[in-house]
Amino acid sequence: MRALAGRRNVVALAGLALLVLPPLANPYILYVANIALIYVILAVGLNLLLGYAGQFAFANAALFGIGAYATGLLQVRLGLPFWISFPAAVVITTLIGLVVALPALRLSGLYLALVTLAFAQFTQWLMLNWERVTFGAGGFKVPPLTFGSLQPALGLYYLSLLLCGLLVAGAWNTVRSGIGRALVAVRDSEVAAEALAIDLARYKAIAFSLSALYAGVAGGLYSAILSFVAPEGFDLFQMVVQFSMVVVGGLGSVWGSVLGAGLLVGLQEALRAFKGGQEIAFGLVLMGCIVFLPDGIISLVKRRARGWEEPLRAPDRRT
Amino acid sequence: MSRLVVRDVAIAFGGVVALDAVDLELGAAEIRGVIGPNGAGKTTLLNVICGINPPDRGEITLDAVPLVGLKPSAIAAHGLGRTFQATQLFRGMTVLENVMTGLHGRLDEGVLGAVFRSRRLCAAEAQAAARGREMLAFVGMEQFESRLATELSFGQQRVIEIARALISEPRVLLLDEPAVGLSLNRIVEVDSLMRRIRDERGVSILLVEHVIRLVMDVCDRITVLSHGRQIAEGRPEAIRTDPAVIEAYLGKDLHAASPAP
Amino acid sequence: MLPYLVVSGLTTGSLYALVAMGLVVVYKATTVVNFAHGELFMIGGFLAYTFHVLLKLGYLVSLVLAVAAALALGLVTERLAYRPLMRAPAISVVLAAVGFSFVLKGAARQIWGGLGDYMPFPPVVATPAITMGGLILVPQQLVVLAGALVCMGLFTAFFTSTRTGKMMQATAENAKAARLVGIRVDRVYAFTWGMGAATAAAAAVLMAPLTFVYPDVGSPLLVKAFGAAVLGGFGSLLGAVLGGFSIGLIENLAGGYINTSFTDISAFLVIMLVLIVRPTGFFGPRAVRRI
């Protein structure tokens, strides 16, 4: 049983299931699955920054929003087609992520958290108030995507699946290389990392721009799936959701983030039934997961099944 | 030709002078000890050399390359390795991964190669792992390669840190109190390890240490600091009987009262 | 207009200052930022409303009761979101506290939400406005300001003069050493969280006559109090207080002179600038790298 539940098998199975899902599922399930793919991209990217590089930054939800807004605005304001707006938006988001990295070079811990928090608040404020550009609080509609003869929802699903697969594989590869070790070195001991010729600034910049790139891709896909962009989805609550996915899944574990994102999207849908008690339920689940599974759900998987080892562990417990 | 040249280096922290007019020259394949009572500035000297705290004044060159003003990571890339007083192993990595990280500056891996896991990257990773294992064997720790760094004992961790610093083949290795907290057996092992580093690998070592017996035994020359100033320099036998050194450690009155050893 | 803005700024600022103090106290002792702090404020406010308006108890009685209840709630937070996670990375503690904040928010919405979005809280002082040299002062504001200053004074005095306060200081500086001299460190931690919560509740009760308490008030308040604390260097209570007043003033001045939509964001812009210039805040230690 342990060998059967090994990573290769599970990933292959999941990949297959996702590939053949569309004809078997109703539009709602397809939509949820697509959202889950988007969040997997977000969570994996955030984990590179938070779990591997150890940078406690609050900017990811804002960068997610920038990806969505850029994709949408380039289409609506400048008339560019999606297939140009989307890559351009990803580039823009990555560059902004690099800019956010600048304070990270001088600040750490609480101060970094606050500066990135301020950046997030500022971005929200721009989305709400800079109406000339961003259409303000009401948001704006984005022209629906067409995929030739393929049904739009289907086309978008497969696009998300493709990008998700590529990005998760990319993260998995990065983590298993010298770059992964450099990021963890920066996290675990900056002074030792420098003594090994690891340029702190360079690797912090890499971590921030990678997570921004992932957030940008996720944002672009998100704007397409909703055909609509508004400030709500990119606030502090969204940041909490993203952090939760990473931590509940397992900090410093690529597969943990995949699991965490999938589970939490499922949880949010399941909680819709609770009506008033949604917040309480989510809060309790979050607390429970963190207190009882401090190393994330992936630690359970690692215990029960073989083949789930990953290089570079989660940030160590404080002693 | 001296490998590491420290000339007239001085640094003060908020008005407190930590180092003043320190001169030091480290030759090829030499072990130089730096000793002195607490607060003498020994660790500060190492911090200044490796770039953590740039000096207020003075020059430092490594194989004639000036180091002052460079970032610590750039200085390390020029061939300076270092261990720390409080061992700084990477807690999230295994022993082998820790040592492999030491190869960072020498790794033939590009970003694209990493992301797409190119053949070149796989070869580079395999080579890095092989060199890591070889280094672990050199320090006698090969059986621990898959253990998490934090699972090792204090003494073992210190040896791993030396291996990690050594794997990139630095020209000069700065060791900050490698023997602190070690049992006598372990100290003997560290002694012989340092000799092998010097003799088999040709690395020059700058050793800051409190365990005087070790310093006297393994060092070719010794520099003595007191209150940030250099008060003596020479071969171990000369340092042992130098009155200024004895006074610095024991104080004026005791010195006057006790005969020279 | 300027004097009016300044008074408003100082009043709001005293609120931020009190809340920030609570954050810093917990941080100094436990090196953790309590992300449920805003919700403790919120619950304090609702409790004050329940005691004073619904149950018709006196103002001061309500203040004491609300603060006591909040203190208990702070102890609960510590037990649930901190103690089991002492060895976990910081983000876990943050998220556990956030989870708890959601529970508190949801509960508040269920219990008090049905009363309508904003609940009126009668002013403590019913006297009409005083006019002083062209400046109109609302007595309620002055009462709040005075009350906040009194609280801050009491708090500081507690820390520096009482035995418990000194134990908390000792634990904050060196928990291991504190343990060695016989201080019950886990009790100190629990009590610290309780005290932090108590200050949040006190702030809520003081401000209740002037502002609205609603279930979602916690989050934006936390962010601002956090900003105030960081501005002040996140190590000193005085820094937090000065940071709080600064933010209150900046907000009101920006809102008055530039545009009301600038109120909320101005403080953050200033904080971003300050941290770029002085990465450890105004009163924080100068950043020197030492090994």
C-alpha cells in the first residue's frame, strides 16, 4: 500500500484524472477544478518565497491582483488580445515583484512584513480609487476568451492545466538544484550563506520574482475565468488564504503546496453550505490543522506512503 | 609571497575601538593562530577580513586582490572560507546538502538549466554530490551524509562546517574557535584535520582560538591581540615566554609576582 | 482647521497608541505578533456595548467588566494559538492567531450582528461642546484622550514598578535566565497575552462613544497598530505610543488637507518611506551586523 501511494503513482493518477475530467464533469465542478489549478500555481509560487527562501512577505495577494488587473486592463484599455496581454501582464507582475524585493534586501522579519503589507494596502487603494485607470470599486468586465472551436471553459481549463503542470514541474526542478539550496541557505543562515559566496541580494530577488511570476500567471488566468476583475479578491483575506494553503499543505514542500491549495479550495466550496458559520468553520479548521499538523498535511503523507521525500526540509522548529 | 595581507586595519563600534593598527601576513600553506584575552578583537578581525564589518581604515588583500569594500559573498568567491563561533549549519538540509551548498560558487548550473532540469544540470548535481561525499570522507563523516544537520552532535557539526567551507577549495580558511566545547579526543582530531588541510590541500588557515594547547601545537606562527591591538607575533615558543603576552592574560600584578614559565 | 485636525489626530492616535502598546507588550515577551489583537479590541467594544447599553450598567463598571472579559479571552488565545506552537515557525503562530480571529469575528457576527451594522454608544460626557479661542472641542474627545493617557500611564507604571511587571520585563529580555531565577515563564506568557488583550479592550471601551464597533473593525485596526508599533521600532512601548499618535495625526492631516480618500493610505505611505530610510523604525536599535 505504501509503495502504491508513492509520489510518482499519485501524481500520474491525478494528472490523468485532471486530463479526462471535463467531459465527465458539470460546469460547476470544472470551474472549481480550474480555480484549484490557479491556486496551486499561487501556493507553489508563494512557498518558494516563504517556505524555501524564508521571506515573510505579504505582497503575494496584491501581485495576484496586479496580474489580473494588468491582463484585463491591457485588453480593455489598450485593446490588446488576451494572448498578448497575458504574457505582458506576467512580465509586469514579475518586474513589480522585483521592485518589492528591494526593501527585502535591507529589511527582515517584522519590518519586511510591514513594508510588504503597506505595499498590499497601497495596491488595494489604487484599485479602489484610481478610477480613471482601474475602474474603481465596481471592477470591470473583461471580454470573454475564445479558443477557436473549443468551448471557452474547456479551453481555459486545459490552458490552466498546462501552465500549472509546467510551473509545478519548474518549481520542483528548481528546488532540487543549486538554486534551491541557495534559497534555503538564505533562509537558514544569511551569514553562512554569504560565506559560501551566495549573493543574498541576488537570491532574494530570484525568490521574489519567481513568486511574482507565479502570481502573475495565476492572476491572468483568474481574470479570464471570471471574465471580470474587481478589488475584492486581492485583499488581506486573500493573503491569509494563500498563506494558509502553504502552511496547511506544508511549508518548504512543493507537493505540500499542491495538496494545500487543492484541499483549501475544496474546503471553501464545502463551507458554502454553512451560510453564517463559514468564518468560524474556516477559522477552526485553520487552527486545528496548524496545531495538530504543524509540519503540514504533507508530513502525514510522507509518513504513510513511500516516495514522497523532498530535498530541503521545512523551516526548522525554533528551539 | 603572502597570500593574505592585512595592513593597518582599524575599526570602532560606536566609539569603542575594537581593532587598532593590526598587521598580519599569512603565507601559503601556513597555519596562523590569533589569540588574546576576551574582548581582544579576535572575532572582529575575522569579521573584518571576510567583509561582514568593513574596517574604518586599512587594507586587506587576498592574492593581491583588495577585499575592503567588497560584499562578503564576493570576498568568499575570491577564495576565502570561514567557519563561525556559533556553528551555522543549514538546519533544513542534510549533511551532504550542507556540504554541497559550499560548492555554490563553483557550480556549473544556470537558472534555465535548473528550471528545465537540463542534462548539464543533472551532471553538475551528480558531480557536486560526488565531491560532497569525497569531502565528507576527507573529514571522516561520510556515514552521516543523509542525516539532518541538526541530528549531529555539537562536535560533529563543527567538523561538517569545516568541510562545507573547505569544499570550494578556498585559498585561505578562517576558523573561529573550532575547538570550543570539544572533548580532548575531538580536539586532537581537529588538530590533525587542520594539518591535513594545510599539507594535503595547501590551504592557509587563520585560526582564532582559546584552547592555547591546540594553538601552540598546530600553529606555525601566532599573533596575539589585546584590546584590539597587536602585542606580539612570532613562533609559538617565543609567544609562550613573551612578557607582554603573559601580562595581557594574567594582568600586571600577577605577572610581577610569578616567574616566567 | 488645523487645530481641529490635530485634536482629531491625537484622539484617533491615542486609540492606535493603546492598541499598539498591547501588541508590543506581547511581542516583547513572546517574540510573537498577536494577529487576533484587532478582534480582541472588537469583542471588548461589543462587550462594552452589551454591558453599558443593553444591560444598563454604569460606564466604569462596563469598562472594568469588558477589560476583565478581554483579559480572559487573551489567556484563551495564548493557550490555543501560542503555547502549542512555541517551537513552530513564526508564520504558523500568525496563522493560528488569524484562525482564532476568524472564529471571534464569526461569533461576534452571530451574536451581535443582528443588531444592525453600527450600534450607537452614548457619550460618557453629555456636556455640550466647548469653544476655546475659535476651536471647538468635543468634551468626549478630551475624555477619551485623557482616559487613554491614563491607561498608558497605568500600564507603564505597572511594568516598571510592580513585581509582576518586572517579571514580565525579565522574561522578555531573557526567558532562560528568568526561568533559572524561578520565574514561572509560562504563567508570565499567559499573563502577558491577557494584558495585551486588556489594553485592546480598554481602547475599545474608551473609543466606543466616538467610533463605531462592527465585526470587521479588527483587521484594519490591527494593520494600523502594527504600523504604529513598527514605526516606533517594535521594541519600546514609548515608540509604539509615539508611533500611534504619529499615524493618527498623519491620517487626519492627509485626509483634511489632501483628500478624504487619502486618510487610510497616507499612514502606509509614510511608513514605507520611513522604513526605507531607517529600516528599524524611529526608536528601534540601529542596525549593525554583529556576529
